[in-house]
Amino acid sequence: MTFSLTALLVSFVSLILTGLPIAWAMMASVLVWVTVTGNWHFMPVASERVYQGMDTFVLMAVPLFILAGELVNEGKITDRLINFANAIFGWMRGGLAQVNVGASILFAGITGVALGDIASLGRVFIPSMVRQGYSSAYAAAVTASSSIIGPMVPPSLIAVIYGSMTDVSIGALMAATLVPGLLIGVAQMILVAIQARIYNFPRVEMDRPPKALAKVTGHAIVPLMIPVIILAGMLGGIMTPTEAGGVAAAYALVVSLVLFRSIRISALADVFSRSAMFSGQLLIIVGCGAAFSWVMGMENVPHMIGSMIEGWGFGYFGTMLVFNLILLVLGMFIDPTTVIILFGPLLSSAATQAGIDPLHFGAVAILNLNVGLLTPPLGVCLFAAERLAGCGIGPLLRSTIPFLLVTILTLALVSAFPGFSLWLPNALGF
């Protein structure tokens, strides 16, 4: 490792530990690298890299997907999805916990953001489950654990960012993450069913005549058309990711404002303001990450990593295990978006050199980083659910561990058998 690369990494880690925002830490470490190497002519190039990192057509999809999610949250479409999930899953023992997971799967197909799931569904399910006799820690554990399905089921914001950073087809990547995301949901529902028998969880007592089932299904179909529009448009080659995001946002606006009348026109200013603020914060990180990745490329880091892994001679399974361990550790300390911006191009390139399909690796990486949302010290979803439940981190962690284990088991299956992630993209012609 060269002195200039050491200076870059040490300055970056040091600045992060002092609490400097990730974007400014990346740029400051780039300036340190320029100073150490004496390549002052790279100063204007670094600023150009920041702009070029954000000035990508596909990244225009990011604010549009964020806007669609904000409109869905503000429009209180959650209630319709919960009623639909209740009709399908509520009859099982542990029905409300099953409905929680089922609603997360449905809600994931609309927002694609884990924290959006907790913010919308957690406020409904955690108090309801506590009233039915579940512990607040268990209710929070189910809510937090099922929320990580969100970034796996299209539309997935993190898939857009990963695809833009690694030049992997976003449509193909969304197709690749769909089956693993559904597998997580199925695994968690099986776990709930087992726990329900052990602890005698209650069923949701309600009549489910065909007419009532048809009614709740009809109410849910309208919002559930959002992922259908996005997937059909992108996978059918009709729309780019950016166009799909625009159509999804427009559809969510019409549904919430005109059809359901669940949003007042006066509330739209706040919705657009929040979307713009979040989009701006995210794109600044993307731009600074592009400059940081450029410097890593100048230091030949991708080739160094690829050569090192090739020299280990671990084979496919050993190499995938190493990548999983690296991503699990990174996900415990850094949020998924930042990990992808910082390390996505490097690890994707190294995985390709090791003979791993880039699409398969992308699906594994996204699933892997989502696990970090449930593990301290970062544990964003864990802490968000705890704030809603007020149950304490210790009891919540104990209740979350079984869900974490089945999620990691699913990750192992997806990693070992590429068919889980590659079957759908191959079937669709990618």
C-alpha cells in the first residue's frame, strides 16, 4: 500500500470518527490525497468528478422514487394494504405478526425503503400487536426485521444507486433482488408460524366472506399497481428507470389526490420539500463518492483487491464467503447507500475477476447490507422500531436474533445458489 493511499484511507476514517458527515469526509480525504501526492492539477478534476457523479441520467430516478414513496406515506395508503394482508394472512395462528410481515412485502413494492416501512407500518402494528398480547419487544422485532424486505422488492432505491455506480442494468438488478426479497418474507413467516405454535399466539378473529375479501382486494389493487407499472415498464423495455420513477410519482399523486382524496393540496408543499431535501442529501453523497472512487481508481485499488482475492485461491464459495463477511462488517457500521457508493465499484470489479456474475453479486450485496440495518452499532431499523415500541434495546435484540438468523440463512442460500437471483432476469431476457 502506497503512502498516498494510506493517507487517503487514514484521513477518511479519522474524519468519520470525529463525526464529520460522510460526504465532506470523502471530499476532505480527496484533498489530503491531492496534497500528499502534489498533483495540484487534479484539484479542478476532483470537483468535475463530483458534478459528473451526480450528472447521470439514471440518477434522476432517485428523487422521483423518493417522491412516489412520500406521496404514498402522506396519502395513508397503508390502511388498504394492511386490510388486504389481514384478509390473506390473518387467519393463521400468530395472524397479526403474519400480517405485519405480509404488509411489509406489499408495502415494499410501493416505497422500496426500509425506514418508510417502519414509519408507516410500525405505528399501526406495534400498538395493535401489544393490545393482542404480544410483547412490545416482539412486535418491534417483527416490524424491524420485515422492514428490510423493502429495499429488495422493486421499486428499490438502493438498486438504482448500485446500478448507477457499477454499470449494472437497473431493470435486471431489480428483477434479481425480487426473488431473494420474497424468500426473506417467506422465511420470516415460517419462523412466525413456528413461534406461534410454541407460544400459542392468537389468530385475528374476523369474518372473511367472499364479498368482503373481494372488497379489500379491490381497494388494494390500485396502490399495488405502482410496482407493476414500474416492473412492466422497465423490464418490458418501455421505460427507463427515470421514466418509470416519473410515472410512479405521477400515479401516486393522482391516486392520493384525486382517487382516494387522502392528501390535501396544501400538504403537497411539505411532500415536495421533504423529497427534495432527502434527494439533495443523497445525491451530494453520490457525487462526493464518485470523486473518492476516482482517487481509489488512480491508486489502482480495484486491481489490488482482485489480485489479492485471486491469489487466495478460495474458489467460488470461499470467495463469496469472504465478500459476505466484508459486507456484513461494513453494513454494521455504515449505511447501505454509503457502502455501495464507497465500495460498490471496487467489490463488484473484484467479484467479476473472481468469476462471480455481477448481477448475482449485486443482489447478494444489497441483501447483505440490509442485514446491517438490524445489527448494532448502526442498526437504523432496530433503533427506529425501538423508539416506537419503547421496549429497550436489550429485549428487542433478543427478540430480533431469530429473525436475523433466518435472514442470514436466506442470504447463505442466495449466495450459494445463483439461480435464486439470476432465474428471473434470465427468464426476462437480460
